[in-house]
Amino acid sequence: MQYLVETTFWIMVVMISVILTVAFTTYFERKVIGYMQGRIGPNRVGPLGLGQ
């Protein structure tokens, strides 16, 4: 029984680590790509984004 609990714990730790790594990698990738393209968001081009 102890083996099952320990194995389940480590499987969950690995799965959560992978999910968090993918989430942060995607977030930072999108930030870098947006910076490289020089995009200006709607809050920078006038009220309600009307200057787009």
C-alpha cells in the first residue's frame, strides 16, 4: 500500500511540473513573439482602442 501511495504522489508531482512548465513556456513565448513584432495593444492607441 505504501508503494502505491508513493508512486501516485510522484506521478502527480511530475504531471503538475510538466503542466506548469508548458503553461509558463507558452506565456513567455507569446510575450517574446509579441515584443519582436512590435505590436501595440488597444490600451496604447486611444480610448477603447479606436485609433487602430
